[in-house]
Amino acid sequence: MQRRHFPSILLYCFGLALAFSLVFNGFLLYEQTRLRSIYEYELGNAVHPVDLVVWQQQLSDCKRANQQKDSLILQLEQRPNATPGQTVKVERNSNGLMKN
């Protein structure tokens, strides 16, 4: 009697294992798709692309402002033993060192 039901039990177990496998693989595929869409959403919204021309304009404005500040600093530099109103022309060589 047990022999007669053996193939049906084996087929039942095989079908059950196949069903669990399909459910598990579907879950993994769902998670992978969900994580990928979250990553793409965050990547797309995290950085707003700046037009190259706008970026170059901002860079040149920053450089110009820094040059103006450097010029003002150079004009205001004084010798250590100079009087408060006396300014000195200071030159910087390629190493960034100052010469009087």
C-alpha cells in the first residue's frame, strides 16, 4: 500500500520545492528591482547637472574675486619695522616666497 502512494508523494514534494523556488526567486528579483530603482532615483535627484558654461563663469568669477583679494592684501602688507601708514611693494616668486 505504501508503494502505491510513493510516486505521488515524490511528485508532491517536487512540486512544493519548485513552488518555493519560484517564490524565492521572485522575491529576490523584486528586491533587486526595488533597490535598483531607489538607487537610480537617489542618483538622479542627488546632483543637479550644472551647465558647463555656467560652471566656467562661476569659476572665472571666483578667480577674479581671489585675484582682487590678493591684490588688496599685497597693497596692505607692511614691513615689520615700518610706520603704520607706510606700505611696501612685495613681489612673490614662483615658489610663493616674498621678496622686498
